[in-house]
Amino acid sequence: MVGRTVVDPCRLYGVRGGWAEAAPQACGNGHPLRRNAMVGSVPCGQHGHYRSCRCCTCGHEIIWPTLDEACRTPH
């Protein structure tokens, strides 16, 4: 099932020289994303771009930070 999941952008962890976001571990359908994902960005007319991760097995897309009503979400 193709779908879309939004994740919490507020989870940061320390790395050498700064901070990083935790990458999604699995898509909404449970497929592991470690080696099976396309990472990219989604354009938004209000805020620039959002980060995205698409599962290569089923097409489920994870977008973060949370999209709001002012955003032009892709279809």
C-alpha cells in the first residue's frame, strides 16, 4: 500500500561537529529503509523544502517536518 507518513522533526542527536536528525528506520508498511530508500526533498510554496524518504519496496513516502495547511503538498 502506497501512503505517506509524517515524522517528528524535533529529535536531534549529537554528532562530531554538530547535530543530526535520526533517519527513518522503516516505512509505514514495515519495510526496513537502511539500504532500501530514496532520500530527497519535497518543494513547498511557503517554507522552501521538506525532507523526504521513499521506500523502494512499496513506494511509501515519509515527509518531515510536519506539513501544514499552507503547504502545497505533492500528489
